[in-house]
Amino acid sequence: MPDASDTTARPLHVHNAAARPTLGPEAGALMAEADHRAAMAEITSWPGYAPTPLVDLPGLARAAGVAAIGYKDEGQRFELASFKALGGAYAVLRVLQEKLAAQGVHASAADLVAGNHRDLIADQVMVCATDGNHGRSVAWGARMFGCKCRIYIHEHVSADREAAIAAFGAVMVRLPGDYDASVRAAAQDADAQCWNLVADTNAGGGSDAMPRLVTQGYTVIVAELVEQLATPPTHVFVPAGVGGLAAAIAGSWARVLGAARPRVVVVEPHAANCVFRAVAEGAPRSIEGDVNSFMACLSAGSVSPVAWPVIRDVVDDVVTIADETAVEMLRALATGR
């Protein structure tokens, strides 16, 4: 296993010997076509929706010795400047729709954006823990659809990331410890107060319903890519974190293309290598010790139990990189090299 204290270590790789050409039954249930279509129908109706651009990076392709590299720029998604804009907000919408349905009211996203039924949902509280991106989506969704929001962050979250979430009206709760500690605290408080836990992982408690919805929201990304690409990619690289986004991307390509799916490579920091360890050992387990990294929003120590079956089935490889490698990559992207 990589030494988290060695910030200059070379990239490390593990191949997933358990990977399959297609999704198994458990993973297939998470990636069901009907759930994807429901997410597409709702998200594409939101104000300001547009597919995010697929940016060609010819300089990097030449440097890597490959035909082409494309970058799906999720920073252009709505007003969030975040690679996780879709999942959290979609889960918020679905929670509110279920609350209204229990009262005999069937509401679309457009109804809630317009302020209809606000008297019935204004006191609903959405809660989650975040390193910065998932919480931003939850807070934005709560503001857009008309309910309250509390976001739990840990001591290493920067003031800038805290401010970006608070700008959407969320009550911010900063706690000592790391990301996984804030996940547990958010789950405990939501349970005690009867709040809605809109988590992207159930590793710290709660049901699997919310992580499933979050993952289904991200499937929109691959649907857009299918339309944007003349031919499918041979390889797809996706960041890890708790694994929800990685599962959505890997699982969506498997659902769309079956055994012709691209090879999927998950990338994560040396210090927060929970997916690497799970693939290497054949099962997830929590990492003990410091998992903080320059790649802050990937600093997770536990793989989401909901995401794991998809990762196990259709993620082919995992690579961990040093913080300095990530810094160098940012510079290369900024200069267009």
C-alpha cells in the first residue's frame, strides 16, 4: 500500500481482477434504466440546464502519446463550479417530492422552483457532510426547491469552500476531525432531529436510498457524453472520493454499451486510497489515520457501500497519485500543455 506520508511517491496501480464485462445483478439494480430516465427527465427541466462541454486537450494527448484526450468540464454545470453539481440537488428534489406525495400532492421540479407548495416543504431540513462539492449541490438544491439546509464540514475544509456553500443559504456546522467523522456526525444528528440525511454514502449510517439517488443524478453526465462523442472512448478516468460519482460513470457506460464498454480507471490520492485498498483486498474497509490531501474533495477514508458493487463489477483499474502530481496536472491544464 502507498505511504501517505510520501508526497512525491510515484503513481501506484492495481488491476481489478474481479471486473466483469457487464454489470452483475446487484450493480445492475443501482444502474437501472428507469432510474436513469427519471433523473434525466427531472434534471434537464431545471432552470439553466445545458450539457457541459467536452473540451479537447490536444497538447496533453501529444504528451501522453495517444490519439485524443477529452475533458468533461463539470465546472460549467449551473452556477456551482463543482464536479458534483447533479447528485445532491437531485436527491433533495426527490426527497421533497416524496414528502409531498405522502400528503397527496404530486409536484414537478418546475412546481417547486416556482414556489408552489412551499408552505408544505419550507420546514423540511436537508443535512449532509461534505468536503465542499456534494454539500454545495445539496445547499443549492435546497435553495432552488424551497427548504432548509444544514451542511457539516470538518476542520480541514477551507474557508473558501465553506463560504461557497453558505452562499446558497445553508447553515454551516464545522466539527473537529476528518471527513468521515463529519459523515457520522451528520447521520447521528439527522436521525436524532428527524431531518433528511442527503448523504452520498451510508458508510456513517443511514439508509442506502439517498446515496442511490445521488448516484443516479450523476448518470446524466454519461448520457451527455454519448451525444457529444462520435465514437465511444477506449478509456475513462474518474475521481473516487467515496465512490458515488465513479460508480455512476462506470456503471452508466456498462449500462449503455455492455461488454463493449470502455476501460474505467479510478484515480485517487495516495493518502485517501480507500477504493485502491478495496479493489486490492476484494472488499471495502475504512482507512485508519490521516486521509487529508491537496485533492481535498477526494479525502475520504471509506468506500460507499452503495457504490461498491458497481465499482467491484465495472471499474477495471485504480491509480493513486501524489499531491505534487495533482499540482503539476493543474498547471498543465491551466497552460494548455
